[in-house]
Amino acid sequence: RAKEQGRNNCQLYTPEMNSKAFERLSLENNLRKGLEREELVLYYQPKVNVEDGQISCMEALVRWQHPTMGLVPPARFIPLAEETGLIVPLGEWVLRTACRQNREWQKAGYPPMQVAVNISPRQLQQGNLVDVVERALSDSGLAPRWLVLEVTESIMMDGTESTLATFRVLERMGIHIAIDDFGTGYSSLHYLKKFPIHALKIDRSFIRDITTNPDDEAITSAVITMAKGLNLKVVAEGVETVEQLEVLRALQCTHMQGHLFSRPAPAEQFAPVFGRAAGAYLGFGTWC
Ligand code: C2E
Ligand code: MG
Ligand code: MG
Ligand code: MG
């Protein structure tokens, strides 16, 4: 009977599913080892203040430099890291590395910029984010005002009270909090009032067709106006063309990020552009 059932159960799994599960498991083991072997690398992407053409912030975006798979993008391993809890040590490594890098840039004498780190819900649920952040700052010597934590709207939905308490401590420390991918989650405007937020990043999906889709332009315009009224910085994500930049500029958007300015790249590639205004299209001369 048991044998029969076992065989029946087995039939529920197609060879394809087995290989998927296997792939997942081996990816998980690999990622665990990759973290230990320091195969993770941080790329950085500038957020540009379009009023003066300067970089106001560098966002750290993790990649996995795998010995055989090559450079693995975060979409391929962050969801798995979140499911398995590996995101906790991984996220701490990102935070520490980004703080240290920013401190290095400051020590080298470049104009000071903020560094932004993406934070997963799991890292907040862990309950020790404040300690982890404090340690990353004190070990690197970076002042809190140069650190931005990017969180998604969903973070404010789960564990509201403890999240709020954590955000308040971080805010008192002088750390900035930005809402990433704004407009794609369950944005309750209530949270904007309740949480100590410093910036909104308008999701790329609203920017992509902004030059041709009046709805996207209207939504973006409303978010910018609201952000200004709430005294929040606003950053448009995924700006790829001069036409998009012009529409956003007309809407008084002051900060932008996207391939038009720079793709994410390793830290050392940015040294030559620090302190130089971005792009001819901003009227500040050329960048690179
Ligand atoms: P995100 O934080 O919203 O980052 C923006 C993503 O859009 C990045 O993808 C970036 O390379 C891409 N991007 C930037 N400008 C443009 C553009 O003009 N056009 C287009 N098509 N794409 C653009 P990436 O680096 O693949 O990261 C994807 C996501 O992975 C991030 O979205 C973030 O949610 C997550 N992620 C990356 N690094 C970390 C990390 O250290 N921790 C956590 N928890 N998540 C991370
Ligand atoms: Mg982000
Ligand atoms: Mg984003
Ligand atoms: Mg995103």
C-alpha cells in the first residue's frame, strides 16, 4: 500500500519539476558558498541631481560573479535568497561593503555623495537592522547622513508597528529612507504621513512611456507634486532618453537615475566622473 502510494506520489512530479527543484537546491548551496567565497560584487548606479548635474547618490546593486555562470543578475538569486533567509547575511555584506566604499570615495577627496542600499523585508523582520546598520557605519567610519536605505511599499504593510519603530530609530540616527519602485505596490498614502520617509523613487514603469502616454505623465506629475508638498525628494527611475528627461524636467523632477546617465558599473569606473557635471544633454558639458 505504502509502496503503491509512494509510486503514485512520485508520478505527481514530472522529470522537469525534479530538475527545477534540483536546480534550485544547487543554486541555494552555490549561493551560500558564493557568499563565503566572496563571489558577490557591488555595482553602483548614480542618481543625478539634474539641477546642477552632480551625482547626489550612488545606489549599490549586487551581482554574483560566479566562476562558471559568469555575472549573475540579482533577479536570478535575490528571490531565492529572500525565501531561504540567505538575504540576511547577504544584505549585511552589501550594507557593510557599500558603506566602506562610500567612505573610501570620501577619503579620496571626491565630493561627498550618499550611498543607497536596497533592504529586503526579511532584513527588517529579523529585528536587528538598527544594530547591523550601526556596525556598518562605525566599522567604515561613514557618517549616517551619507546612507540611504531603499525599501519597497510592501515593507510598510507588514509588521507596521515594529517597522515604524525601526524607521524612527534610523531617522533619529540621521539615515535616510527612500521608497523604491513607488506606485507599483499597495501604496497607501497613509503610510507617507505615518513613516519618516525622505524620498520617493518613481517606478520605471511610469517613466518608460512617459513621452507618449498621457496617463503616465499625469501620474508622474501628481507624484512629483505630492512629494514636493510633503518635502520629499523625488527620483525618477529608468530614464533612458533625452526626451524622457525633458518631460521630467518640465514636471520639475529634480533627481533622475537611468541608463541615460549611466548603467550600473563597478566602483572604480566612476572615479573619473566624480565632481564633473553630467552630460551635454543637461547643458553642463560632457561627462565621460
Ligand atoms: P531596484 O532597486 O529598483 O534597482 C533598479 C534596477 O533597474 C536595477 O536592476 C538597474 O540596473 C535597473 N535600471 C536602472 N536604470 C535603468 C534603465 O534606464 N533602464 C532599465 N531597463 N533598467 C534600469 P538590477 O541591478 O538588475 O536590480 C534589480 C533589483 O534587484 C533591484 O531593483 C532590487 O530590487 C534588487 N536588488 C539589487 N541589489 C540588491 C541588494 O543588494 N539587496 C536587495 N535586497 N535587493 C537588491
Ligand atoms: Mg533600489
Ligand atoms: Mg527601483
Ligand atoms: Mg525594483
